[in-house]
Amino acid sequence: GVSPGKPCSELSNVALEVGLSYTQAATLMAYSSTAGMISRPLWGIVTKWLDTTTCQIIYCSICFVSQITFLFAESYLMFIVALFLYAVAMAGHNGLKVVNWIKVVKFQESVTL
């Protein structure tokens, strides 16, 4: 079973394996959630200035950098940076998939008319 007060997610397990404390491993998701909450509205603002394709390139690039950061993460700060970048990328992806869906539906409607 899981001991009380010990984190039990895949992320915290990896963090513990590289030597982070239980407290550090448990707080990683809080940083990620905060980054996601902040970046969602920011992506909404960015989509007003840039087209969807450019936004997709940006969030894919951010996601790539986050994965490279995870690959080399061995410290608490590196995990926070990787999670921050990943949360920003996922906020962009989740917001833009709705925009892309609307564009596809509009395109299909224009083709059938």
C-alpha cells in the first residue's frame, strides 16, 4: 500500500527515484497546475495575434523542449521547469484543438454548400 504523506503518482515516483524528497515530489503537481491555469488565458490572447498554424508550431516546440528538459531533469528546479513548459504546451494544445475542430466543421459546411 501507500504510506500516508507519501506521493503516489508516476511523476512523484520518478522524482523520488532521482533523489528528490517526498515534499518536493508532492509539490511538483502544484507548480504544473499553476502554470496551466496561467497559460490557458494567455493562449487565448496569443490566438488573437497569431494564426492557428503558428500557434501549433509554438506549442509543439514548447512541448519538445519540455520533453528534453524531462530527459535531463535531475534536480527539483529542472522538474519544475519541465512541468511548467509541459503545462504551457498542453494548455495551448487543449485550447487550439477546439479552434481546429471549429475550422474543420466550417470548412466541411462550406464544401457541402
